[in-house]
Amino acid sequence: MIIGEIRRYLRDNNAVRVSRSMRDTAYRAMQLKEQLTSRNNREPSVEEIAKLMDVPKENVVLALEAVVEPVSLYEPVFSDGSDTVYVMDQIGDKSDDRTWLEELALKEAISNLSDREKRILTLRFFQGKTQMEVASEIGISQAQVSRIEKSALDAIKENM
């Protein structure tokens, strides 16, 4: 009876209410994870745990995430004495319309470039090559690469 009361207290007195079945799944997954880790000397994958539990791996992931204590957005992640980084600083809204529109504008601006300009920008910024490497690959001078790169970047900025 005492163990039951303790479990009920722990289950009902958390910041976020999680169903009992979800908690049971999470605790069972954690126990299996510990057993498999000690037996195999490595951390098991979610797929291995889900297979042993005979539940979909999505349910295991959801259950394990549900029992983690929530963290405040104002929780410090890093501090060097003068400047503190909070959880909020590391969260970005990927569904921001402005970002989406900027990406479309950038794609359109790049599509207006010549094939030569696109190739030079690809080699420079996506493959990380130096202007000298690009020049030798294309067969032009480094100064020409620099001029073409600068004019292409100016054209992109102008079209955005």
C-alpha cells in the first residue's frame, strides 16, 4: 500500500501530466535499456528496445520524451562570466514566413545568374575551394574568379 501511494504521488505531482500507460512504457523502456547496456556493453537503439517491448518505435520515443522534466526557456545553457546563453537563445522558429520568403528570393536571384557564375559560387561556397583552386579548375586567373564572384554576389544582393 505504501509503495502504491508513493507511485501515485510521483505520478500525479509533476509539472506536466503524463498518462499512466505512457509512463509505464517509458519506465519499461528504461529498464530494458539498462539491461541491454549491461549485457551488450553498448547502448541499444530505440528499434532494439521497441522490438523487445513489441511496440512501435514511435511509442517508445514519445514515452521516453514524455517523462523528461520540462526545462525553462530561461535556463542557462552556457555562461562565461559576462555573457549567458539561455535555452531560448538556441531555439529558432523554422516556420517563420520571412525566412521562407528570403529563401525563395535567394533561389530566384541565383537562378538569374549565368552558368559560369553559378559554378564559381558552388565551387567556392558549397565545396569550400579557394579562388586559386577554382581558377585552376575552370582555366581562368584568380583575379577573374574574384571579379566574377563579386559581381555574382552583388547581383544576388540587388535581386533580393
